Amino acid sequence: MAPSTEASLDCDVLIVGGGINGVGIARDAVGRGLRVVLCEQHDLAQHTSSASTKLVHGGLRYLEYYEFKLVRKALQEREVLLSTAPHIMWPLRFVMPHDATQRPSWMIRAGLFLYDHLARREFLPGSEGITLRDHPAGAPLKGRFNKGFVYSDGWVDDARLVVLNAMDASERGATILTRTPCTSVRRDGDGWRATLDSAERGRIEVRTRAVVNAAGPWAGQFAASALSAGRSYGLRLIKGSHIIVPRLFEHEYAYIFQNPDKRIIFAIPYQEEFTLIGTTDLEYTGEPGRVTISPEETAYLCEMANRYFSRQITPADVVGTYSGVRPLLDDNSSQASAITRDYLLECPDDAPPFLNIWGGKITTYRKLAEEGVALLQRRLGTAAPDWTAKAPLPGGDLQFPGMLIERYDFAGFLRRFQGRHPWLPPALAHRYARNYGSRAEKMLGDAISVADLGIELTPGVYSREVGYLMQVEWARSAEDVLWRRTKCGLHSKPADVERLQQWMTQQSGAEHGGQEVGIRQTAGT
């Protein structure tokens, strides 16, 4: 039952939605001097933003739909993002085996030429043709595939990207409220008044000059409830599902496979011991928060992978799955896979600033935020330059006190990190360096031995780390920790999960007087 107390907040911008677009706008706006409040009904990145294929990419297949502007914008952003958080993002080489029954080789070569030259590449190598029998990526494939192509894109830990943006926003002064739905928004003179409902904090009344609707799959509903005139644009909800199977190949390349239905799927190295395969594209009409993979989707992904890999998989081999609903801008495409992944910013002129975010993708979130905040500034009568293109995200500077490291040199950072903490097991040191970058030092604090890390609550997850995630990264539940903050869920058994949740519940009650630690105004460092 919610407490009877009521709080109030005043701000310039209220952002509804704690996915990648919402936190990106919060970070950009507070960095330009605006007072920002962000509310999220669940955990950060709990839905769409943690259910992606985890790629920073231009979208090679979008060239087939003549989306040249989108691909160019995404390729430009790919370079920016890879440099701002090299601990959670890194280059990845993709192999496309040529299937003569699908797209002809001349079309693929032309597409890759455009992909290489639509935007400047600072450090990613270009594409090339390969003979699969002479290439490491050819060994796991069926013998009928003789030729292929290799090109570059990037990998990202999607949920951590969201959390890092929220951390940076919080450290710059934004108020971040997780597990706090916005229950109503109404016009209030030349601004807005919103009611937020927190089970732990009670009702929060917010007076704001502007509202940003970054509610993702719920954006249409939220716009309709707040704007009496309705909305000008629609969303199509598209379900995308992925399966995780034991590792199908030993090398570090990823695959992009063409399939008879003209769709593509990816097969990507995942968490050292697994292969991630996805995604599907299906129209979705259910509740976005309850989306799950269907048996038909699992069978489809297995079948498509089996067209290429010598080692055959069945649904019985699947050790994990996840699904998400992508809110795509409705462009009247007849097929789900053909719907544009571009975004549209809509801010009606007949009301105080109310910015609707329609569509988008992870790779272009920073640009979307930059354009969205510039639009808000014009409406609010403020001015400040954009700044996020060259500003590293928390942990992304890859430096120690007095020791600057080349920004792309994660290997060098890892060696120095291990040298500073030789007592850490190599696998754990690698995970800490990847998860936290230079912030790993703060997470470790004064620890000088494994014993100082506290209780091992689940395999490889110690209480010191979980306490840090609760205090700094809004983690409340075992699910938050295992699936969105650390990606260690695949290694945890039900008893481990229960032990972790019990410890977190005890800590929350003991240290915060029973209040939820996932709801905070500022992230500590």
C-alpha cells in the first residue's frame, strides 16, 4: 500500500520512459542546463531496450528499402558511440555466407560498397570477399557455402548503455525515478502538471514546462491520454525474439544469414559460452510488458540457423530466450521487416511543449536525443550547445588516476586493471572491466582480496558488487542484477536467484528503512 505522504517537484522537462531514448534525452538536456525529472514505471531498460540484438550498426539490410538517410545517420553514430563507451561497445566483424538462391553476389557487393562509404570510418575495417574454406568462419558452416563477405559493425550491452546514460544524467543533476509510473498529465497554464505514483514514496506532483513522451511501446497510449487532440502519427508494435544456445563456433566472428523469406538473422558470440540467434519480426497486439517468445518463433530461428550451420540445433538446445516489442513508426509497410527503423519527433504547436518520440533504434538514440533537446530549447527559449558526441559515458574514459589510456584500447586497459588487482580471477577481472570500465575501481573500493568481495550470492556475483548496483545503478531485484546489470543470469540456478533476492531485500530494508533503493534522485559515485 502506498504511503499517504505527497511530494512535489518543479522542473523544466519531465521525461516519461526509462528506455534508451528517455535516458538519452535526460542526459543531453541536463547537460545543457535544464532541470530534468525522468520517471519509469518499471526498471531501467526492462522492456524494449534490453531486448535488442545488441548491435551498434548502420542496418545493412535497410539499404534494400532505400533507407539511405537512415543508414548514413546510423553509420555516423556507430563511430561516435564506439568511442564514448569502449568498455560496453566494441567492433565486431560479420560474415555473410553467399547463398546463390538468395540475393545475387553483385547486389551484396554493391550494398557493402555503399555501407563502407556512406559515412566516414575512423577505425573500423571495410568489407571484403572471402573464400570460406580458407577462413576460420567457414569451419562451422555446411560445405555448400564456398564464398562469403565480411564487413564491420559493433556490439553493445544494450541495458548497460541505458543505465550509463541514466547515471551520467543523475550525476549532472537530473532526478531519476524508477518504478514510478506517470498516472496523469494535464495542462497547467503555460506548462504541465503530472502525477507520479510510487509505492514507496507515495504520490509525487510534478510541475514542468515541458513533457517528453519516451514511453516506447506505450507512447501512443500516453499521448492519447495527455493530448485531447489525439496524435498525428501511429506506431506499429513489432515483436522480436531471440534464442540462446550453447556455443556453435569458437572464433570471434559473427554471422548474418539470408533466408528464403527474404529476412535475415544474426548468430553472434554471446557471454563466452553461448551463441545468440535472432531476431523475428511479427506484428504484436498484446500487452507490451508481457511479451514472450512463441514455440513457432523458436522453431523458426532453429530452422534458419540450421540452413547454414553443420551442427544442427533443436528447441531442446535452447538455454535462454528473450523477446521485446519494438515501437516502430507506422509507414504503412505491408511487411513487418520492411517498416522503417527511423524516428520522428513531434511537438504540437497548440500546447506547451509536449515532445512525442515515435520510432527509433539504439544506434541513433544519441542523435535523436540531440535533436529532441534542440527542439525543446527552441520552444522553451533557452540556448546551449550540444555536447554529447565527444563526452564519454561513465566508465568509458578508460583511465586510472594519472594514467590516460588510448580510448579504444580496451586490451591495454584490461592489462593495467589486472596489474592493479592481481588477486582477481582473470574471468572476474575481465567481466568487471567490461561492465564498469574505469568505474570498476569505485565498485571494488578498498577490496584487496576475493574475501573482501563479500558473499558469493550467485556464481561470480558477490555482495560488494550487488551493493554497488543497488546504491548507484537503481537495482532492486535479482532480475535487475542478473539480466540487465551483469548478464550473469544464464549461470544462475533458481536457488542462487532466491538467495540473491533475499539478500537484496534484507539490505533494502536495513539500509533504507524499507524504502525501495531503486528509486533515487541522484546516483552516487
